[in-house]
Amino acid sequence: MRIGKQAQPFSAISTADAHTITVRGKDLCTELIGEMSFADFYYFMLTGRTATPMQSFFINASLVAIAEHGLTPTVQAARMTYDVDPAALQAAVAAGILGAGSVVMGTSELCGRFLHDIAETARKTEAPLESVIRQKLSERKKNGLTVPGYGHPLHSSGDPRSERLLAMAAERGVAGRYTEILLAVGRLIPEAYGRDLPINASGAIPAVLLDVGFPLGALKGIPILARTAGLLAHLHEEASRPIGFLMCHHAESAISYDGPRAGAAIS
């Protein structure tokens, strides 16, 4: 049973025969292996284009910035899954990556789309940028929505990762429209939400990457790709210095049961 429209049965990413492997029109062995960094190769596979020096620099910087942040929920899930079945490394990695959503890891894409929506609305309506931002923030506040890319439970006074990325973008002259919108939103958030919310890494990454021409629809892949490397490092450590079951034990100790007792009447 065919579902949806699939009228053109083609893929432009790669093909192989008995002697060659072709990726986006280049020979993998003679033109790509040893010639491209992995981050550049990732961009090449996504777009079919060779990354510019600035694209290469900021894709690599973004991947490094978001790859690791301690014992996050995704890391805990991966480590505990690994302890249950050490033979299934891939399952442990998958357990961590499945946690990429609107609260953790998926916010880079959400922020990028938010910034893009502001940019397009301002362009189409020719309204002042700050007027558009105030309207968008007011709508989010009214609907009980947070602002993706802003605020952090640990870095409440400013995310050092975002500060570094934005500083590098300014130093290299690539901070453009999306960075302008990111900063303007940050200035106007207190008006709508009544408090300051610092730009976090998931805000700086999409702004800088969009300014250097990274595809909007591929933004979510950056934290997924980066955190996969982080998870593999944690799982390599888990194999020799396991803490998964210890985390499980502490979770049980920290949470108290407040349901009905055995034998108690249930109304």
C-alpha cells in the first residue's frame, strides 16, 4: 500500500557500484575521504554544495558548543539503557537521542523558525522590526508559550556558549539579519514576559548558522549530530566507570510515594 505522493522515485545523495561510491556527484574515495572534515561532509551531503570557509567554521563551532553539557536527561537515559544491555550500544544512543524535543535539543530548530517567521513577517509587511517582534512575543505570551532560544536553568545570567558564538560571528563579520533579530528579541522579552531571559546556545546557534546560509529545515540535525558524539563519550565511560544504576538508586531515594497504601479503601 502506497501512502502519500511519491511520484518521482529518485535520490540525489549517493549511489554505488562494484568499484565506486558516489556522493552528491563526487567520488567518495578520491575526492572526499581525506579532503573534507566530517562537519563539511555533513553540510555537503545535506545541500550538495561545498561549505564556504565561514560555513565550515560555524558549523564546526556549533557542533562543539552543543555536544556536551554534563549529566543531562538524555545522557542519563542513555547510560541507564546501556547498563540494562551493554551489548546494545546503538540502543543506548537511540534512547538518548529520542529525548530531542521541544524542551531539550529540539529548541534550535524552534528558535530558527521563530526568527525566520519574524524576518519574513517584517519583510512582507514592511513593518518596523521591533513592532513585529512585540506582536510575536505578545502572541506567545497570550498562548502560554515560552520563547525558544532564551533562558537557561543553570546559566541564568548568560550562557557562555552563546556569548562565545555571537562574539565570533561579530569578529568575523557574519552577524546578519538573524543575529539582529535574536538580539532584538532578547531586548524586548522583558516587556512581554516581565523578566530577562538570556540567549542560550539553542538561540545563538540557529541565528549564526542561518546568517551563514545553513538550511532552516536542517537545524534540528545540529544538536542531534553533536549530542550523538557526546552520548558515545558517556557510554564509553559507562563501560568502565558505570553510574547508571547509581543514578537510578538516587532517583528512587529522592522521590517519595504518596499514593494509597496497600489495603486502603479506594474511593
